[in-house]
Amino acid sequence: MRVGIVGVTGYTGSELLRLLYAHDQVTLTYVTSHSFTGKKLAEVHPQYSGLVDLICRPFSAEEAKEKTDLVFCALPHGEAMDAVSQLVAAGIKIVDLSADFRLLDRDLYREWYNKEHTCPAYLGRAVYGLPELYRKEIREASFVANPGCYPTSVLLALAPLARKKLIRWETLVVDAKSGTSGAGRNPSQLLHFPECAENFRAYRVAVHQHTPEMEQELGRLAGEKVCFTFVPHLLPMIRGILSTIYLQLNTDLQEEDLWRLYEEFYRDEKFVRLFAPPLLVETKYVYGSNYCALSLRKDRRTGKVIIFSAIDNLVKGAAGQAVQNMNIMLGFAEAKGLEMLPLRP
Ligand SMILES: NC(=O)c1ccc[n+]([C@@H]2O[C@H](COP(=O)([O-])OP(=O)(O)OC[C@H]3O[C@@H](n4cnc5c(N)ncnc54)[C@H](OP(=O)(O)O)[C@@H]3O)[C@@H](O)[C@H]2O)c1
């Protein structure tokens, strides 16, 4: 199968390139860039010299249709909606890594992204691409909205409890930490090395744009309205997300019961790995891999459940999950090209 990457020069675009290069059932036939149109990809990223012989093309839905069977769109949110809607209209299979088609509600999009959605007719047409929850729908889909990085870590951590309606939502607090590559490669003062190295801080407290996506998807799982507190932090490292999640249950299940519930829920899932006590997951357990690693504890004094979820934001949080979705959409083995172990120094 022939595949393309729109926005190949960015962090998730480059990660897609790395994964697709090693995938033996697809050939990369079309890559685009806005700023480096006409340049060899190896000129933009010299590490690919002698390995990748592709030229960055300007985006064109017609060219994508002629040259590919499936396209990944790795453009910033707000920029993606126009390209994606053209690709959908042209009848091309697409996995969109941006946030532009994850929310179902145009008003929510305006509220949280401070922008009017220009293709509202396509909202709700994409399948939400979290394979562990929507595998059957993804198999039949031609348009998949790949989940955000924080939402992937949080939804996989909470899905077993949400589906059984066990969470008292008003008690839920998600305290998440991400490496700096989560913000993409555009420089800014806050991401400047002297500003973020040897430093640790919260940002967008209770106003982060991934909040409505998580509330929407947890609400779908639980069949009820969900509202909770989300506090992201910026970690002084490049890759990785660790979400620490605090909640009270509406039943008195003990830690062993919860553990059995999670084991049962994820029994057949290759990319979700449970780490039993005394282990607690770390970002190193998933670095460079497509795994989501989960641990949980119940605080016997306060009754609070605490869940820990680690992913690599560029892999399970973006490009790896996108390739997992492609594998399902094109009928390949789901783990094809994604079976690498986490990197350890
Ligand atoms: N980084 C993550 O961890 C992560 C995780 C999950 C989802 N995502 C989502 O994935 C998407 C890509 O993220 P990223 O981190 O890879 O971003 P990025 O590093 O900033 O890359 C964005 C890409 O889009 C191109 N681009 C930028 N502005 C454009 C414009 N006006 N028109 C056309 N192309 C433009 C850029 O390169 P050129 O200048 O060469 O065109 C680049 O190839 C975003 O929607 C992001 O929210 C990111």
C-alpha cells in the first residue's frame, strides 16, 4: 500500500516517517511541507541522507489521491481542517493527528481552540482512533481522528472504571506531565532550553484544550455527563507523558478487585501493559515505544484510587497510534511495525 504524510517535517510527521520506513507493508510515496516545498527531505533532516529519497511537495488533495492509498495528516490544529476536509472529499483514507475532528460539537471547538471551525459538516464523521475502545469502528472507517496525547494516557487509564460507571466524577483530578516535544517544533520562549531545563511548572490549569476531548470520550464510555479537573505540567525532558489520576469510587472495591477489573479489560490488548505492585510505571517503561503502561493503588486511609499512566507522546500519543489505526484500516496485523521494545540507555 502507498501512504503519504502531510506535514512530514514536524515532530509527529518525522516520527511517522521513522515508523513507516520500517513497516514492510507500506511504501511512503508522498510527503508535504509548507516551508520546505521542493527540498529533499534529507536537506531538511540530514539524518535521513542516503536513507530517504523523498522531495517535500506542496499539499494537493489531487496529488495525494493519485499517489497514495492512505494519508496521515500531521498539521497543527486549525491548519489541518482545510487539508483534511479536501482529502475526505477526494475519497482518500485518512488518519488525522490534529485535534480538528476529534470534538463533535462546533461550539466546544470554538470555546477551547479560540477559532471557528471552517468545516463543521465533517465534525462527527471521523471515528475516534483509540483502537483499544473502537477497533471495530476503525476497521470500517475511512476517516480516523487520532486521539490527543494527554487524552490517550487518561482514557486508557480510566476506561475500565468509566465503562462500569464506577467513578464519582466530581472527585476526579488528573495531574499530567508532558515532555516538551508535545508542543511541536515551533520555538517559543517557554520552550527555550534555559526556560524549561532544570525547571518544572504547571500550565493551562483547568483550561487546557484537551479537556473537552477527554470529557466527551469519558462521557461516551460512561453514558453520563463528565466534568473533571485537568492540570498539565511541562517536564524538562523531550518525550513522555506521566498522568497521575486521583478519584473516589462510588463503590467499595478494593485494590485487588480493581486490579482484576483492569486485567480482564486489557487481557487481549498488546499495547496496554499493567505493572503490579511494587512497580509503579515510569516514562522510561515506554520511551520510544507504542505501549501505554498502567499502575494503580488504593489509599486505604482516604479511600482514594490513584492511577498512573505512562506513554511516549510521539508514539502511542501520536504517530504509533496513527500507524496502529492504519494497520486496522488497511487490514494488516495491528501491531505491524510497532513491536519495538522501549528504549533504555
Ligand atoms: N507533538 C505531540 O506530541 C503530538 C501528540 C499528539 C498529537 N499531536 C498533533 O499532531 C499535529 C502535529 O503536531 P507536531 O507536534 O508534529 O507539530 P509540529 O512539530 O509543529 O509540526 C507541524 C507540521 O505542520 C507543518 N505546518 C506548520 N504550519 C503550517 C501551515 N500553516 N500550513 C501547512 N503546514 C504547516 C510544519 O512544517 P512546514 O513548515 O515544513 O510545513 C510541520 O511539518 C498537531 O495537530 C498536534 O496537536 C502532536
